[in-house]
Amino acid sequence: MKAITDIQIPDVPWHRLTTAYGRGTDIPRFIEEKQYASLAGLIEHQGTLWQVTPWTILVLMEKLRTVEPVQVSIEEIDLYLAVASALADQNIRDVGLISSMDELLDDKYLWPVQEDGDEEEWEEEEPRGYEPDSFYGYYYFSGVLLKQGVAEFTRIMSGNEDLAPRIRELLALLKHITAE
């Protein structure tokens, strides 16, 4: 399954998706400013992926296809490594009831527009968007997107010797990710 989506990046409701530390409102700015270390801490934390993760990976992979290998930073590759490491121990062959990335933006999975009740929502047994199927979807589609990027990672490794060791590590992890 491919992680195809008709959603345009400005249409991603970042303010209604969660990160390791709250809402994803700052994600577009961090992407634009190439603050990869900040992004990495928001989309992966202690082996856990978050609602924003597949969408962030989607945006970054689209941008990665347009840059020269020497323009890619070690911090960006480390971000992909962090996500791949979180995926490495997972069996993500199938996404369950979620059949497309677009479904992860269904209103039933998104947090309310107003942030007033966020603390109470986190205290729920299963906060909104963290039911098993949607939570599994964040892993599955993040894995699919990274695996679809193998050719790009290989291209960058061939053109940027400084990144080659980390990209080899990333490619090794991606071989063990079972998302198809």
C-alpha cells in the first residue's frame, strides 16, 4: 500500500494534531526553517510516534526530492533515523481499519479546535486519535513513506560522503521495516 494522499500541505490541520509536547501548530514553521532537531523531538519521543509524524515525514520527503545531496543536513537524516528506529521493532504489514492517510485526518481522530480541554483529553484512557487503529496508522504510514524514500536516501548518500554512514544505518533499519 502506498501512502498516497490528496491533502495539500497547507490543508493539514497541524493545530489539531498532537506531538510529544502538545499541538503540532509549529511544525510548518520548523519545516520551513529547517529546524530538524526540534522536529525530531516532536514527531518521535522515546520510541513513540505521534499524530503529526506521517504528515511531517510526507512533507519532508517531498522536499527531499527537490534538493541536492550537499544541501541535506545531518540533523535531517537523524530525524529519519529516529523515526526508523521507532519503527524497527514493529510489525507494520497492515494498517487495520485505516485504509489511507487521509482517514487519519477524519474529525473523529482530530483534537478539538480549542485547546482548553487538552489536559483532560490526555488523561483519558485513550485520548482522541490514539485509539489502536489510528495509533497504528501513524506507524504504518510513516514506515511506508520512509520505505518509499529509499531511492532518495541512496541518491543523497552517493552525493554526500559526510552523510553516507548515517544513511547506511537508515537504509539498514528500513530493510527491517515490514511496511509494504
